[in-house]
Amino acid sequence: MPAYAVTGASGPFGRLVVESLLERGVPAADIVAVARTEAKAADLARRGVEVRQADYSRPDTLPPALAGVRRLLLVSGNEPGRRLAQHRAVIDAAAAAGVERLAYTSVLRADTTANPLAPDHKATERALAASGLPATVLRNGWYIENYTDAVDRYLAHGEIVGAAGQGRVSGATRADYAAAAAAALTGDEGGTTVYELGGAPFTFTELAAAVTAVTGTEVAYRDLSAADYAAVLRATGMDAGTAEFVASIDASIARGELETGSEDLPRLLGRPATPLAEAIRAARA
């Protein structure tokens, strides 16, 4: 009978959590990889992981996918506006299946932040509390990959443009957050536990300096108002709604809402989070 299940297991984060569980010595036969498209998790099946099909938007697919599971990681959906209903469907199915603990990937400071990504997460945390399931809430900070994936653009333009001011981002790599999720999922916790997760904080000025140091190409940070940044994004062809959303994320950073002084991430990892420069170097390699 499987002990652990990870939803979204064919996606970049869920797959890393499955990998981390295996690295921690969890037998493949004790892991269920829940994927919307089973074929995308075929490599995990070849390693002995049980792959089950389920779709957050099709509640009827969830009970068989969670049958026999003791601990579940619900990887948050990626469709703002729809994901609260999707998350509730998973929570309800988990409760009906007798899941003993449900872990959920939320966002940093979900209960207090004005980050525009937070409302769905805050509501999901409330739904989880109302379910009565023992819960592990993983409030993940920003992925460093949000920036390392853009390094070529930074180098091409010689600058990072944003509206974050001197606000700091407690970023960490996707792999670090995944390893922390696996550690929490396999830990002996009681009741509900909330982790505020993030790495060493950095400003965009420090990000530019790190890109410069790693690549040898000068990159500077140009700070704009949120309104001016949205206008720049629109000028690149981005639609107005998306441009306003991206600029509002930077405004949230400027307010300090993506920074945490919590040591929860290194505590779960058993080591420091991956440094910014190391993440940039790995991305370039």
C-alpha cells in the first residue's frame, strides 16, 4: 500500500519532490505520482513509482488516485481564479480517502501579504483548516529560477528592469523547496505545521551584481515606478492585464512581502539554501 502521494508529479516541482523522496530512501513502491497525463510520468513508472491519473478539474478522478495514501502533497495549481475550487476538490477527496496528513504548497506570508498571488493560497489554507485534516503548510518564497531563466535577457540588454526598489527577495531554487517538501512530508509532525520558506534575501541591485560577477558582463538594475514598469512591459507586447500583474508583484517585493527571516528552509534541508550566485552559475552551465 502506498505511503506517499505527490500531485502534479509530471510538472517541474512535483517531479523534483518525487526525486527527493527517492533520495531520502523512500521505496519507489511507497510513492504515488499523481499526474494529469500518465505518459508524462512514464520515467517515474520505470523506476517503480506508481503513476495514477487525476485532474484537479475532474473531481471524479481524485478518489481512485488517492486510495490507500497516508500522506499527500498537494502541489498548488497554476490557474488563478480556478485553483481554489480545484484545491478544495483535492482536499475533499483526501479527507474521504482517509489521508492522514496533507501538505500544501502555499506562498510566503499567505495570511498577511498583499501579494496578488496570495488570495487563492490564503483561501486554500482556510479550506484545509476547515477540513480537519492534519496539515503541513509550505509557504514557499520565490523561485530563483524566475530570475536565472531570464539571465540571457539581462545580458542582452545590460540591465534588469523592475519596480522592486530596494525590497529583498528570499529566493531559493525549485530543488531546494522540493527537498524541503519531501523532508516535511516524511517527518513526524503532529497537528498543523506552517513553514515560512525562503533562502538568503537579495535585492534586484544585488541580483544584477551577482549576474555580473558570474558572467563577467556588466548588468545594472534600473528601478521604475510600478506604473512605468507596466508601461515598459506593455511596450514589449505584453497585454495590459499581465503587465499590471507583473508590476504588482514587484510592488509587493518593494513592500518587503517576499522576504522572510525564517530559518525553516535550511532547518528542513539540513543545510543552507543554494546561494544566488551558485544558482546563476548552475543555470548558465
